[in-house]
Amino acid sequence: MTTGLRAARKARGWSQEKLIHELRRYAEQRLLDVASPASLKVYISEWENGRRAITDRYATLLRPLLGITDAELRGDTGEVKPAASGYEELLGRIDSSSSLSESMVGSFLDQTELLRTMDRQIGAAGLVDQMNGHLAAMEDALTFAVLPGTRRPIAAALAGASTLAAWQALDAGAVERAWRRYELAKKAAQDAGSALYLAHAMGEQAYVLADAGRPLLAIELVRDAQQTQTGRQSPRLRAWLAAAEAELCAAAGVGRAPEARAALERAESLLPDDGEVRDPDMLSIFLDTGHLTRWRGNVLAKLGDESAMDALYDSLHNADPSFVRASAGVHCDLTQAHLARGELDQARSHLQQARLAANRTGSVRYRQRVELLTGRL
């Protein structure tokens, strides 16, 4: 029975009628023809119950609409193993990877950067196919790269792309895919000998545990990340990990408030005052005083601290407009802060802005938070 489509639809809180509406709208925006609403109702029912196979034509529309992979759409988690080949083909692949030039690795990094930019502006849902193809190309190159000097730069590029893919999967509600992508990132980081990417992947993976209802385990993991080859971590990465610990402690409840505040102070002291947003060797992280101000507001809002308001409004007014999805988080935090003060009108206004940003980027994670906050109004 094909349950992938049903699971993806329900993760977004969509009825079958809502899926039909969104599918037709998505197709119309791209000047593509689809069946009538009545026919689609039959198709979707049969797709979800395994009585009809999803054709490639509709799969091409459903994957970016729902932000899922082809395997997730069809409910197939098995891996198709390539047919055995002879030595000649194997050596050809090895020779090709060994001759991989620096410009090709640079192309991998450029593609990751493009996908990262698109992700924060339009969301992850429409990038699933591109990201899967991008990772597959790098995994393939790494598989047939023999010597460490050839493997390390490819592995480092794969580690950075995998953490991006994992965060996109988490944002789309595909938690198992997110976990596996983080595991891939950690293995690639180890192959690259990169303490930075390894610690970063561990720190982000902690959010999967927190979202899954294991906040204490999440805190342990982010603290382990901070102890991973500490001497080789950059100050900006150490600040990022401390801020992540602060957020995870705050999310674990008021009993962890002192730990959250201490971690937040540590993050502020560690962040280099160099006017930069990213380290040249750690492009996966964006963190300067502006980003940390937003993070501070998030932590304080979770703790119910009224001083969160100043940090959040400062962040809202000075934020980089390209971080569209992040704005959903700021508006959620402001909703929470106004609720703590009993200011319901302001809370409703920010909640509406959060909903719009979450819908614009297709963020399942922020939609879920919006629904939780809606229940408090």
C-alpha cells in the first residue's frame, strides 16, 4: 500500500480537497494541464490506497509541492542497487574521480550556495529534486575517489551540502530523511578531517531530537559537539554551538533557564567582532551580532523573559530581507512574547505574519509552531 502521499498530505494538515486545490494551482502557475477536480479526487484516493500507481507526470508536480523525495512520495524506502559491472567500468569511474579538478569541487560549492540562497528565500519544498541530484553527484564522486588528497575536498563539499539538505528535510517535516542526511554529513566530515563540519552536523542534528520530544538527549548531543576537537573549531562555530545549546535548554523548560542564560552569555563572548557573517572555512553558518540578537530574542521568549521584546523587534527591523523563512521564526517569537504579556491583539498580528511567511516558504516546521501558538490565543 502506498502511504507516502497520505503521510505528506497529513503532515501539512491538508485534506484531499486542499491537495487538489494546491495541485491545480501549482500546475496552472507553470502552464501545465492536470485532470479535473473530480478526476483528481479519484486519483488521489487510489494513489493513497495503493490501487493506482503515481505516474511520473504527477510525481513531478507532487514532489516540489509537498517537499518530498520520490521514494517518500511512493512510500518506497528501499534502495535500488546498481547492477554489477566489470573492472573496466570500475577503473573508468576511479580515473574520472581522480582527475576531478578543483574547479569541479568549486562547482559543487557554488551549487550548494545557490541552493542555500534559494532555500532561505523560497523554502525547501521546491528544491527536493535538485538537492537529491546534487548530493548524488557528490556521493558518486566520493565513492570512486581513492586517495585522501582527492577525497578530502569532495568530502568537505558533501558535508556542507548534506547539513543543508538535512535542515531542509527537517523544515519539510521529513524527520527520518533529515536524520539520515545528518549521518551522511558526519561521515563526510570525518572523511574530510573537518572538525568544523562534524561539530556543526552534530549541533544541528540535536534539533531533530528536540523536535522529536527528546530535549535532554538533544542538549547532550549539542554539548558533545562543543567538545569535538575543540581546538580546531573556529570562534564563530563555537559561538553558534553555544547559542544552539541556549535555545535547546530554553525549549526544555524553565528548569533549564540558568543553563540557557549561561550558554547565551558564552555565545555572545565567543562571537568574533570582525564584521563578518561567515567563516571562509565554515560557509554553512551565518552568525554575526544581528543574527545573534535574533537568537537571543528567541531564547528569552522561550523563557518568558520580557526583555525578549527589545531583541526581537531590533532583529525584525534590521534583518536581511532575504531570510524569508527566518522571519517566520521571529514573528512566532514575538507572538509568544506578546502572549506572555497578555497583549493579544499584537500577538494575533505577529501570528498572521508568521503564518504568511511559513506558507510562502512551505515550512512544515513553522506551520506546526504557528498552529501551537494559535491554540493559545
